[in-house]
Amino acid sequence: MAKYRIGWMPGDGVGVDVMDATRIVLDKLGFDAEYVHGDIGWEFWQKEANPLPDRTIEMLNNVDASLFGAITSLPKEEAEAALVPELRGTGKVYRSPIVRLRQEFNLRTNLRPCKAYPGNPLNFRDGLDLVVFRQNTEGLYMGVEYHPLPQDVRDKLIETHPSQMATLDGTANEDIAISTRIFTRKGCQQIVRDGFEYARKFGYKSVTIVEKPNVVRETSGLMVREARKIAEEYPGIELWETNIDAMCMWLVKNPQDYGVLVSSNMFGDIVSDLCAQLVGGLGFACSGNIGDKVAVFEPSHGSAPKYVGMNKVNPIAMILSAKMMLDHLGEADMAERLENAVAAVIAAGEVRTYDMGGSSTTT
């Protein structure tokens, strides 16, 4: 019997390629695992109107950790048109399976290390070691949206925000779309504390809260206020506060000044992609979605349909995601061997995929 049961969800497009490459590496490491396949992605939306079938939910409840490749997502109208004929017009609405997965299992912490490995020709600056903690289940990605705007919601908004809503006088409900940005005190506390705990464990000197409290006062304000309270429990680690727009500028100008960054769902998504580009792009961007009982590890890149079947894309982001999984499972020695191997390949510069200026294949 294998030591671990690992959920195996290739998903769409190049997710299959990078997962296959990662399996080669895990087998070579001697990782003792039974891999349990999980259906997820566009194929199952088209056939079943459900990109995250219940059978996959059940599987995820019965494994030690999971690896996930990539998914394809399209806007509402295009997704509906992609359904098999018998499912079109039945009121089915596409919802991102990875967002649902994060919420279904309360995978509240999205951890994205962004490290510049020496020898990578795409590094913005050598020596960068940035880690983004992104709140993973709240904010704009909760999916609480309206279009057209229901009249009862409009009436309440007029009652509570009369001057703001006055600018919409004369605009019909069907011409108004609303997305809500929902934060909870607990969600803010958990992601901030995760960031500080990580900084303390690995010796980072600061934690930077990346929000926009000067404009988005209530939600970003809640995050910042809770961060100030929690920071008092971690003497020796400075709390820095910056707005998302300024943070993007400072990361381009002085990225070496930062270490652990903490942000909400959408701002964290934005700033983590920027951090990834500083260390070589999405081909190097690994991530983990971590909850109290379930953890799913994935590259930050998408399914890249134009490269499907070409055996072309960089698998390092997926391989480093597997390294994060090994750390999560307590296989520290194996994780270190894997990261050292990645670093050695990058430093040697003999095997490089197209994004690094080479012609090597994914395999």
C-alpha cells in the first residue's frame, strides 16, 4: 500500500503536459504515492454542465493532497454556447471550478512563492525571494454578482447610498451590473496571521499588506486594521502598508526591498503575477491552495490552448508546485532535492524551453 494518496487533476490544455512531466520527476524521486484521477475542467462543462463533478469533490475528501494542472474558462455566453446541444438553454451557468474548489473546501490561503534562481535569463533581478499570501475564498471572487440589477437591491442601495446611486438616475436595471467585494474579519485575520507565521519561520524581516484603504475604505480598511493588531504579536517583524497601485510601481523599481506580501483575493492575484514575472514569468510560478483539511497545488498559469499537444510549455511551475506539496506532506528532504535539481538545471542553462530562449520540450 502506498504511503500517500494524491489527487491527480490534469484539467485542460497544457495542464496535461506539465502534469505528465511532473509525474516523471516524482517517480524518479521515489515518492511513494497512489495517484487518484479527478475529472475537472472544460470537457466536463461541455458534456455535463459541471466542470467540477461531485465525484471529484468526493475524491478530494479522501486523499492526502492534490495536484492540479490548468483549466480553460470563457465568459458566460460563450460557455453556454459550448455545451452539448441538449444542455443549451437549460439555465446552466459556468462557474470556475478552481474558484468553487477553493470555496467548497475553504482553501483560504493561496501561497505563491516567487524566487529568482541564478542563471535564469528571464530574472528581473537575481536574488529576489518574494512570497505572496492571497486570501483565497472572499473578495470579488466570491461570485456574488447581479446582472441585471434587481429592483429590491437597487432600492436598498438608493436608501443607503443616495448620492452615489444618484449618478445612475436614468440608467435601466438591465444596463447595470454589480459585483460585490465581501471581506470577513476572520478571513482577514487568518491570511495576515499566515503571512506573519511564515515570515517568522523563514526569517523574513517584514510583512507588507497590499490593499487600497484610501478608496475601498470598508473592505481594505478591515484588512489593514486587523493587520495592525496582529503585528503587535510579532516583535521583530515590521508591518508595512501600501496601496496596490503603488505596490506595482515599487515592485518594478525596488523588488529586493520586499519579502512577504499579504493581500485580498483580486489584488493578490494581480500582485502575484507581477512577482512571478520578476523571477521569469508564469513558467516558474507555483502555488498552493491550503485549507485546514484539504490542499491543492497548481501552477499559476492557464491552459494555453495555442500550445496544446505541442509538448512545448515550461513545466517548472508545476514541478515547483509538487515541491510545495512535498513540503506540505512533511517530506522536507525530498522537497529540497527537487528544488535543488530545478535550480541546477536553470543554472546549467543547457535545457531551456521556448520562454527561456531555448528549444527544449516540456518532456
